[in-house]
Amino acid sequence: MNHTEQTMETERKLPLWKRVGWLVLIYIGSVVGLGVVAMLLRLLMSAAGMKSH
């Protein structure tokens, strides 16, 4: 059995709640990361004199 097959076999043994938990954690992390980037861009644009109103 090679490394990829071992990894796949191990992942199949994980409970559903752990697999779903990882998915939710990655999703939340990406949303938070996108929010941070958006706030930084907004801050930089405000500092450059670009206002939204």
C-alpha cells in the first residue's frame, strides 16, 4: 500500500462530524481571510482619499 492509499484509508475511518468540522473550519477561515483583505483594501483606499460617498 502506498502513501496515497494509506491516507485515503485513514480519511475514510474519520467520523463524519470530524470531516464536516474540517470543511466548516476551512470555510470560516476563508470568509474571515476575505473580510480582512477587504477591510485592508478599504483602509488603503480611504487613506488615498477615495471615499465611497
